Amino acid sequence: MKRVDLILSERELDAVIEAIDAAGAPGYSVMKHVTGRGPHGSVSDAMDFSGLGANAHVIVFCEPQILPKLREGIQPLLDYYGGVAYVAEADPL
């Protein structure tokens, strides 16, 4: 099983969820208003009020054969709008 972690602008969340569904992933989890610091600086807590510039963290667990189609749908969005995605092994308890 694979775990895909995506950090992206909340504005692009609908398009990313469509790509996840189109790839055939069995589901996902979304956490909104993610703050932190990355290579482009910090996301201010002040953005929580307006939501402008807020990020989301999306987690997808899927079988390895889903990854190529998932990458095909999500990578163009990340390239255009920004964000990051990482893939890791996931072993169930």
C-alpha cells in the first residue's frame, strides 16, 4: 500500500479531488487551513480568518497500480498552481 501526502492551496482542492477520484483511489482525507513553513516561507496564522492563501493537506492511501494515473492527474496541477506531493510506503497495523 502507498501513502500520498499533498500540500496545496485550498483553492485547488476541488480539482485535486477530481483527479484523485478519476485515478480510482478508494478515498482520501482532507485537513484544511494547514500552516507551516516551507521553501517559500511561512503561511501566516492571520490567513485563517479570510482563508486567502490557506493550504490543505490531502492524504491518499492506495495500491501501487493507482499511482501512475494519480500522478498523471495531479502533477500538472502542482506544476501550474504549486504545492508538493510525496509518496511513501504504508503498512497497516
